[in-house]
Amino acid sequence: MDWNVFLNPYKQAVEELKIKLKGVREQCLIENKHSPIEFVTGRVKPIASIIDKTKRKNLSLEDIETEIQDIAGIRVMCQFVDDIYAVIHLLEKRKDLKIVEERDYITHKKPSGYRSFHVVVSYPVQIGETEKNLLVEIQIRTLAMNFWATIEHSLNYKYSGAIPKKIENRLQRAAEAAFRLDEEMSLIKGEIQEAQKIFEQKEQRKLT
Ligand code: 0O2
Ligand code: 0O2
């Protein structure tokens, strides 16, 4: 298998979607509206992780295109939980992609404490003269959910997936604390957005 040939379309899909979603934020800022998108990151799954997952799920290499949905991964970070649903709505309305699956780990958090909303989309890329539809996983989460997931991911890496019970319990409590933080922030959302609008206008005036 030539991994370069296989992964190149995924690389292109990640770059295109990053630009498009960052564009949504820019447009909101220009219109002086609250952007449901705070920032966007993306990555193509490393070859070693693809092979690991293939083994773990007992797949053959021919199946990976359909069975591994996160070879191309986009992450959208939001300030507020409501923004997550605004981003999902925005994705549902887009004509350049098709939602094929939604996984709600916000109302159904994972046993680890993980929260995020995952949307799997089918996205067309032009490769040479042909068009190829690829699966891309878009993870949408708040800054607090992202903070937790980033820390938990490093601990999982450190302990090779076997986090000691004591730390696991603390992480579950931290996940709840992060969720309460999101709830608290939602309660003063209006106040925060007003302050951010004033700040943005001031920044814009400096530029013109
Ligand atoms: P800018 O100018 O900072 O807005 P790239 O391909 O370089 O555009 P890439 O490789 O996806 O972006 O970068 P990465 O490391 O995946 O994502 C990091 C991006 O997220 C950077 O923006 C960071 O500035 C931004 N970022 C990280 N944490 C935060 C945060 O807490 N708040 C905000 N607002 N942004 C954050 P860029 O893309 O380099 O552009
Ligand atoms: P990466 O690139 O290291 O993040 P699975 O079969 O469980 O591997 P599935 O069902 O295909 O996954 O998809 P799922 O569970 O919707 O999404 C898996 C991805 O969600 C993971 O990717 C993580 O990015 C994130 N995720 C899911 N659960 C957790 C968790 O408990 N903690 C953290 N930090 N992230 C989680 P990978 O494969 O780990 O790749």
C-alpha cells in the first residue's frame, strides 16, 4: 500500500475544511456577530495509529476507507455549549458536505468523562480529474471540554491507556467540573458577548 497516495486526498480535505470553517469565523467577525467558532484545528491520522486501529477493530486494509472514519479529523472549538449546536446547524445547511453520522457525547458522555459532539461527514475532493468522496470526522467541543480532553489524552499516552484508578477518578471529577464551568459561563453568556463585541470594535478601529 502506498500511504502517500492513499493519504494525500485526506490531507487536502483537512486543509480545505480548515480554511472553510475559519472562513465562517472571519465572516462573523466582519459582520460584528458572535462567532460560534473560536478556533479550528485539523490533522491526518498518523499511519501508525491507522494501523493500530485496523488491528484493534480487526479490519482488512481494504476496509479502512469506510470503517475508519477519522483518518481526516477536524476539531472545532467553541466558547459556549450553545455554540456547538449552532456549528452543527451550520454544517447541516452546507451544500459542500453531507452529514452521514452524528455521535452525541455531550448528553451521553463516555465512561472516561469525555464530552464532545462528533459529526462524520462525506466530503468531495478533486484529485486530478476525478472527484473522491471521503469521510471526515468533525469533533465539536467547548474550550473547557478541549482542555479536559487534551490533558486526558496525554495521561492516556503516558500510561499507555491504563490510567491508575485514583487518577481516573480525579479525571472524572475534573470532567464534571469542566462541565459545570460551561454551565456557569452559559449563565453569563450575554454579558461576556457584549464585552467581546466592544473589544472587537476597538480592535477593528485600531486597524482602520
Ligand atoms: P492564528 O493566526 O493563531 O489565528 P495552520 O495550518 O497553521 O493554519 P494548524 O496547523 O491547524 O493551523 O495549527 P494547529 O496547531 O492545529 O492549531 C492551532 C491554531 O489554533 C492556531 O491558530 C492557534 O492560534 C489556535 N488556538 C489554539 N488555542 C487557542 C485558543 O485557546 N484560542 C484561540 N482563539 N485560538 C487558539 P492558527 O491557525 O495558527 O492561526
Ligand atoms: P486521536 O487522533 O489520537 O484523537 P474508537 O473505536 O473508540 O477508537 P470511534 O468509535 O471510531 O473510536 O470514534 P469515536 O469514539 O466517536 O471517536 C474517537 C475519537 O474521539 C478519538 O480519536 C479521540 O479523538 C476522541 N475521544 C473519544 N473518547 C475519548 C476519551 O475518552 N478521551 C479523549 N481524550 N478523547 C477521546 P483517537 O482514535 O483517540 O485518535
